[in-house]
Amino acid sequence: MRWLIFSAAAILSFVAFLVMFAPASVAWGLVRDDVNRAVSDLELLAIDGTVWSGDAIVRYREFPPATLTWSLQPTSVLSLQPYIDLQLAGDGLAANGSGHASRTTANVDLHGGIDASYVNAVSTRYGLTFPGRLAVENLLLTSDHRWLTEASGQINWSGGTVQIDVFQDVQLFTLPPLRGNLSLQGNVLRLDVTDDSGGVMVIDVKPDGWAVVDIKVRMLAVAGLPYARTASLDDTALVLEEKIF
């Protein structure tokens, strides 16, 4: 009986070794279709290393590429509930965090920042140029492998002068620092954006990939844009929708 136990342990150890030190490209081949279905606009440009530790160059839509680096915590693998340290770095983009997965749940904890240059690489094509920096703090997302079950964190913008180019007509609007609070409302991921006077915008992301941006009259007021004086600052001024995944 003892030899059977030792043999089984040896086999399991050998299998674990093969899995952990297998090339990351092989592991990516196994999950590529699932990832593409979940986030169809995410592109893998290159991958190196092993399942245990490696890096990949990724790109979302037309944004600049970024390098994702990962490292599994050794002791967590034995419990079949792996913890992974993550780092994302690119031109104007830097974030650090960790992730944890089990059979029923997965979560990720991130903090970092996004410079305006990263956003402007895409937004300037649509006539929008932003200043400043987005700071991501204590971002925590938990999933049941189908959709989010918990969400919290803050996404804050430093403020500044936004440039809008419309038919060769340049307009400048100065906005104050804005604070965003992330939460889960039902099954909708919500970012409530406020300034010192109240709410200026609400961004909802639905499980089907549609994002809805509700811009309040207060946003027009703080930007110095005209609006109906009879309207409440909490009323909706404009609604934008876009499918983001």
C-alpha cells in the first residue's frame, strides 16, 4: 500500500511540474477561444515564459500595446487555489495587483494609473484630447466565472483643460478633478463620477458588453457649457452607448 501512495505522489508531482513549467504559449492555446469569446477586442501580440512565470504583450482595440507580467505564488498551487501576482506596464499605463482563483470564484485586486497620453492615442482620432492622469485605487473585482459578483474601488481624474476639435473648430473646456466610485448595482457594473458639488456622470457596463454613459446637466455647468436653466443639475443631459466587449 505504501508503494502505491508514494507512486501516486510521484506521478502527481511530475504532472504538477509539467503543468507549471509548460510553455505559456501552450497554456494560451488551451484558453484562447474562451478569452476571445469573453473579450473579443483583446489581442495577444506575443507571449513568453511558463505558466509559472512569464509575460505577454497585449493590446485592447486601438490602444497602445502593454506588457502583462505574471508570477504564481508557489504555495498556493498545492491547494488548487492559485494566487498570482500581476503587473501591467505600457506607454502611459502602469498597474500592479494580484489575482486568486478557485473552482467557483475568481478575483483580482489592482491599483495603478493611466496617463492622458494612453487615452489620447485613441481619443484624438475622434477630436478629443485629455490632460492629467487617472488614478486607480483599491480596485477589487470578484467573479463567478460568468459575470461579476462584487466590485469596488475608486478611479479618480486629476482634472484640466479638455480640447475638442469639431470640423476644424477647436474648443477648450476646463474641468475640475473628478472622483469615480465603482460598485455593482444588481448585475450592472457602475462608476458614479462626482465633483465637489455632486454627480456629473454615471457609467454602466452590462453583462452583455454594452456600456451606457449618462452625462448629467451638472457636467455642462462645470464645463461652462449652455444648458436649460430650468433643468435640475442632476437631470440627464446626454446618453451615449457603446459595446465594449
